[in-house]
Amino acid sequence: MKPIQLAGPCLAASLLMAPATAQAFDWSLEATITNDLIDGGERLSPGRPAGVLVAEAEAGGFFAGIELQTIRIDDDRIEIVPFLGYRHDLDPVEVEIGIAVPWADDSGRGDVEIFAGIEWAVDDRFTLGVEAAYAPSPRDWADVAQTGSFAINDRLDLSATVGRVPADRLNYAKVGLTYALTDALAADFRAHNAREIGTRVALSLTATFGN
């Protein structure tokens, strides 16, 4: 989810200070490097390498985190997106809702977005999902997408997304393969297509840490 993966430092701090008797506290840190950062049919680092770092904490279904990515849009070079929300597992369905506030080093704060998603584990290998992001001001849908993934084996996954950015009248699609090199390191090959960018291929390497 779009940064539908997004987080709030204050909530994260309160979770860290929660007593040991509280529900389990989980944390994750994900670092990605890619040759071309593409999101929602937009090239955020046109033809240049980029990095993404996402940190998240969760307890009792409540989560908070922050996403940092290097970009090249006009004079912006860094975008930071704090986010917080709640997710609930209704096996085999998981739902989440949250809020995110992007900030860029040159253009400043962006529109506040409310994001939501639902994912259905059809079976042990196949999942389907729907996700959306809405900006209350200027009352625009920022993204609406359908997702699907299939585990070919224990290490190789095939996934695809078809979406639309209604505010920009932009349709986009992406499909790719993710291969787990180790339990903590994965390589991704993904083809993106949208009217404005044509077809572009992004190669990424992601390291994940957590409990």
C-alpha cells in the first residue's frame, strides 16, 4: 500500500514505553535501493538510483512509522512520510486504515492522505487486495488500486497491481517477480506502465529486519 505503509513518532514512542504486560510489540525496518523509483505510474527519481527506508512499530493492531525516500521532482531531493493507523486480522482477511502526511525538502508539506486497504488470502499461495488513498483537502482520491500475488514457491513470488490516480486521470499497472535471496534479503524485477512514462523496468534490492 502506498505508503499505505506510512508513521507517527509520538505514537511509536508511546508504544516503546508500554509495559511488558501489554500486547506484543513488533517492529520492522526495511531498506530498499532501486535503479528507478516508480510509484503510482510516476517516476520519482527519473532514471536515477534511489533509496527508500521504512521504519514501523506495531502493538495491539495500532501501528506507526516513517518512510524516507530520495527523489528527483523539481527541486525536491528527499521526501519524508510519517504515518499511523490500525490494522486487524480477520483471517483470511486483513484490513487496515491510517493517515499519512508527506513532506519534501523544497516544496514542504503535501496533502494529508487517509489510506485504507483490505487483503484476502484466497489460499496459502494466492492473495487479492484493494487499496485506496483519499486527500480530504482538496477532496481528491489520490490512488485506487487492485493487487494480487501468487507464491510460485517458498522463495519466488509473482505480483501485480492495476490502479488509477483519479486526481491526475492517470491509469497505471505493474507486474513483477520477487525472489528471496535470504530470509532478510530480496531482489525484485518489476515492469511499470503508464501513459506518461511508457513501460519502465525497475530492479530493486530490499533488506528487512524486525521481530
